[in-house]
Amino acid sequence: PMGGQVGKTDAQRAHARSVILDIELKRVPFHADLLGGEALERLVAQAMRQSGVLDRARARSFDHRCVRALKQLEPSLRTAILIYETTPAQIAPLLKAAQAELYCPDYLFVDEEVVRQVHAAGARIVPYTVNEPSVWEQLFAWDVDGVTTDYPDRVLAWLAERGIAVM
């Protein structure tokens, strides 16, 4: 394997195999012609298959059709819908239409009711971009399933201080 060829230790290679890849597809519907229809999704799915990372990859997008297309190409892939500056009246239909398991809203548009709706739909909620401990405190009190942050080391330390297990 490549890791061994460049001097990585067995421990480093084992750790690399445990990393979860979170891939955000940046499709912009108005400029879909730049990507050739569903070519983006096909290329991403193919790259994941060839790299052997499907079992530890997640794909997300603000364009929920993109998420659905990826899920249809790779049914085992865990997918997420991103939501920007809104709180939909009904979240479950969005998750179902996109065939997504994760709901990833801007954290400013999350409250207990949003978390309840997501969990009632059988999905997980992972708000973004959450960088402040006071916000982590509130979100985890509402039982979110994780957060997207610019400071993963700080969130991990904060969780460890509180005895919250990391998956």
C-alpha cells in the first residue's frame, strides 16, 4: 500500500483506515451545465468505490437532488442534506425525498422541536458550523447527534471533559 511506501507506520495506516470521510458536493443548479448532468455524482461514487472508502464515507449537499442521485448510485452510502438559513415546517419529507439519513442545518435554525422531528424521522442531526462551547452545550442538551466545527480538537476535548462518548 501507498502508506508503507512513503514511510507510514502500521499504526498510522490503521488510524487512516478509521477516518470517516465527509464529502460535500458543491452543485449549483443554475450552473448544472458545468458538471454535465449527474456526472459529478457518478464520478464521486466511482472514486469512493475505487478507493475502498464507501463504508466510512458520508456525502452531503445543499442540492438534495444530488444527495438522492448519489444514494441511488450507492445505496449503502450514508448521505446528508444541508439546510441553509431556514427551518422547514416538515423535515421528514425532505429526508425521505433525498433518501438521506442525516439532517445538517445551520445551527442557528435548530431548536428542540427540530431535533425531535429529525429523530422521529429516524435520522440523525448534525448542525454546522458550531465553534463556541456555549453553543455546543445547548445543542448537546437538545440531543443533537454531532456537530460540524472548525475546531474538532476543541470539541473532542469538550466532549471528553463531560464524559460524552465519541463514535
